[in-house]
Amino acid sequence: MSIKQSSGPSKAERLTSLIYALATKSRKFNAERIGEYLVPDGSADTREKALDRLKDDIRNDFGLQLDKETIDGVPYYSIDTTDWFLPPVTFSPSEAGVVALAASLWKDTKLQSLGLNAAARVTGHADAVSPVAPLAGSLVPRLSMDEPNFRDCALAVFNRKTLKFTYVSSQGSKTERIVDVWGIGQRYGNWYFTGYDHTRSDSRVFRLSRVQGKLSNHRHNGPGSVYHPRPEGFEMNQVLLDFDLRHPGYIATIKLRGDEAIPLRAQSLNGRGTSSELHIGYSDPHSFAAELAAYGPAVQVLEPAELAEQVRGLLSEAKASQLAQQGLDAYTQVKFRPSRAAGRGTTTTQVMRNIDMIQYVVAHGAVEIQELAERYSMTVAKVREELSMIMMCGVPNGQHDELINVNDGDLDSDTVTISNAALLAEPQKLAPLEAVAVLGGLNALASIPEFEHQDILNSALAKVNSAVARFEGWNGALGFALSKARESDIPRQLVQAVRQHEVVRIDYYSASSRTHQLRDVEPVRMIEDGSIQYLRAWCRKRENMLTFRVDRILSAQTLDEHYVPSARHEDQQDVLIRYEASSDDLEVVLFVDAEILPVVEAFHPISWSTGKVDNGYLATVRFSDHQVAAPLVARHSGKLAVVSPDATREQVVLWLDEAIGMYED
């Protein structure tokens, strides 16, 4: 056997073996034995903490409960599996397709992969999922979870926890909050959570990105300090919709100073005429300030003064971050590779993958090792390594016949079989984060007005809800507010054109040529990515399927003509927006903070630093010209900067200086 064996069990092996053994009703383990197995060389205090972590891990990552039973004064532990295995539910190909579509909506590749594997396990359509593009409908959302505190907040919802945190308001004031968390949801690309705020003695809604530092669990102690449960019939979707009603918004007066800001005319409350001064409504000062900062010197905020100061502050922070970069020469020791090193990942992530691998192999009887490598996006060597670990799992310190049998010990075989793993081979219900991935995507589709496949979606939702472990009301605790069609007539007009197969003449502003021109298009699909909507349409001028940003459509006229859907309208490529660069484009090296990695990943970098650089990574991307980088640096002030080439760095600083100068004259 070519696999090198370690001197002792890995953390993943220990956790897998304990789940395997503790879930077997005939066996129980006391705290001393569990602690000794988890931390062989640890002290009594260390082992006790390891047992506490085990309780949290199996609850948060697997949806399982560690039960305690006292026998002769000694506490023994076992895992309750009564609500762990999937119920006998059957999905039609269309329902399975919608579930797969829901999981694929996530921009975060880890959550998307987790969701797609979970969707295949729950629906049983791993090999024959219907193509998702025909099920997508006229409007498709893209979802992201690029918030550092997302996981802890979502798990607090699942486990009905109380969180303590420092919160920064939109005006910049800091307060300490203690909140019983009820639900979490995404509104136009931003994550919000809600619950009972003990510091205000009422329910409140919080933007997750304004939480400073880490969330921490809070235990209720003392008289009057009690957990307020989620109200009956709670729906996070409704909370997000009501949020707009309680926060009717503000009005900004801005001045256009360059053609790059022409798309803002689409949001103007005083028409899309030729006036350089526009009135624009907004409800979130932080997000709107970042949007305006990305236009740099092309737009100036005239009022309110608070918004102007926020924009100036973002630009100044961006300049300071950019000036801190000393060029590529400062990183001579940094090596690059085609893809970003994802690291080994968490122990529980590996355990979940290994359990899924066991289920997949047992369900198919025998699987080629190359198929497993493709399924889990791993090398064949890495798959053999994990199979070696699985082979060593079983009852801790048990006999040979109490271990999981992989290929009868032959790990060099190209065909994989697994036996003696009946408990782990049974398909299990969705664990918390799997539920976020699958139900979150389904709820996002459900929030689309007049979604074309609503009946299929409703039946799939009902079945998936029955496949979520140990939680009631989890579906209602996830919410999404999508579709800006409610706020602007152009998106609504385009959605109608998609559904009615109407030809539309659009006046479209091209950011690359900095001109706008009329195009006759045949709309096929709308895609919403946070605050930005895109139109996929057949362009009669270019005779090709193109992607148009809706906020750059200055006007839209529905023509008295309908098109007949044909092969050229089949949008079978990924229904998500993909950035496409040319090999002739400018190569730019960026520094990107680890917190906003999805921002740069969307540009499909051609290389990444092999490891972390300070608190982030270096990434090489292709841009059409120097000016593409400046808006990114401004929007994500302090989190992103240009490292090279020097000409691009200089252009960004000059661009920022010009923008800042508007507010200092």
C-alpha cells in the first residue's frame, strides 16, 4: 500500500470514529474515555474542553445531539440519531432540478459545493439532475455569504442562541448589543439579522457587516434575563420587506462631472434628461456611499453633507491603502500558483465530505476513483489519502472488524468499494449549513415576483423542509428581498419582455467605450447580483447572446414586435454571470483582504499567491485598461489595492486625488 500512515489518528479520524461509535446504541462512552481519545496527551481540563467542542461540532455541523445518561453515578454519552436519517421522500426530475438550481445560486464556491452535494443526497438525483437553465425563469438571483460573521450568525439562528456584539450604526456610533437571534436574510446583496434586542427591549434589525469584531454567545443569568423565542409564524422575508417601509429612505443631490456616471441617470427621481444635477433616493447610506465612491471624480455629492463626508472618507481610506502598497518588488519572496490555496479546511468539513463519500460509494456499489476526484474537486492522490483515513475509522480502539472496510485494504485500486459502514452509509438529513445552502436558494427563488415555476418550487420546498435535521421553522428564518423591479420601471419592463418574448430597443451606455448607443435586443433572462441587475439578451447588432448591466440602460422602448424563441436563445451556459477577460488585456496584481475574496474571485484571477500575505492574498487579474481598477479600490477602501504595474498604481492615486479634491475645494 502506497499511502503513508501517520503515527496516530488525525482530528478528522477521531471525530468520524466518535460519531460512528456514539451513534451505535449498543455502545456508550464516558467523558474520560471520549476526552482521552480526542486529546490523548491532554490534561483533564483540556479533555473537558474537547468534550464541549465535540458537543458544539456535532450540533452545528451535523445537526446531531449528544445525549448524557448517568449510570451508577458516572455520566455516559451517546448520539441521538432518531431525526438524523432522510425520510422516504421522492423528488421528480423537475423538483430535483429546482433544488440543484437553488444550491448553484451561491457565488461562494464552498457553500455552492456543499449545497450541490446536499441537494444530490436529498433528492437522489446525483446522476440525472435536469438542466438548471430552463428552470431558472425570467429572473435569477446570485447569492453571496462573504461576511466574516455569517456562519456564527446562521448557527445562532439554528440553535436559538443569544449573541453579544459591538454594533456600528450608519452614523458611526458604537453600542454594545445583546440579541436573541430569530432570523437572517439577504437584501439586495447585504446580509441582515433580526431578533429581540435586550439593550433596547424590543425587536431590531441589524446589518451583519456593521458588527465590529466577532460575535460571541451570551448566557442569560439573573432575574428578568430570559430568552425571547421567535414569534409564531415568523417570516424573515416579511422582516426584510417591512424594513423598507420603516426606513423610507433619503434623497441625495448629486452632480455628474463625467460620462462614467451617466448610468446614475437610471436612478434619478427628476427624470433622465440632460441636467447635470440629479436627485436619487436611497435607504442605506453606507452602501450608497460606496456606490458613489466607485464613480470617483465623475460624480460629486452636493447634499446631504453627511453622505458627502462618507464618500470623502471612503476615498481617503482607499488612497491611504493604495499609498501603503510599495509595488511588486516588496513581494519578491511571494510565489504564485494558478488557483488560490484553500488550505486543509476545517476538520468538520473533511468529516462531512468523508461521510458523503461513504454514502456515495455504498449507494453505487463500486465507484471509479477518478469519479470521486471529480465529484469532490480533489486530486486522485488526495482521494486515496482520505480513503486511507476512512479505512482507519470505526469504534475507537476497537477490533479490526469494527473498522470501516475500504477495498479490503487495497488503496492502490482504481475502483473503490466500502463496507461495514451501515450507519454512515444511510443518507442523512440536511445539517445546518447545508440547509442554508439549499433552503436559502429555494427561498431566494420564492421571493421573485411571479416566478415561472412556483408550483414545482412549492412542492420541492415542502419536501426539503422535511429533510432538515432537528429544526422547526428554519425555512421561515431565512429571508431574501430581491428584484429591484419594484423600484424602477425599466427592470419591470425587461422582465415582462422576457416573459412575453418582446423585442426591446435600449439606449445602452458602454463602460469600455464610454459611449451610449441604441440596440435592438431579444431579452432572454434577468440576473440579479446584489444591488446590480443584468440582462441576458440576443443583440441584433452584434448577432450574439450578450450581457447588459441594467443600471447602464438609460431608456428602454418595447417595440411592436415579438420574437419566436429558437436555438439562438438557448442560454444553456451557466446561468450565473461570468467575467470574461482577453489574453491581450492588462495584467494587474491586486492585494485583497481575506474578508472580500469573492470580490476578486469574480474576475477569475489567473494566479494567486501560494499563501496569505499579511491579512490577505495577492491575485493577478486581467483588466481591459488601467481605469478598471480605480473604482474597485474606491468601493472597497482599505480592503483592496493595486500592487502592480506601477502605471496602474499611479493612475489609481491620481484618480483618487481628483475625486477627493472635489470635497476639499
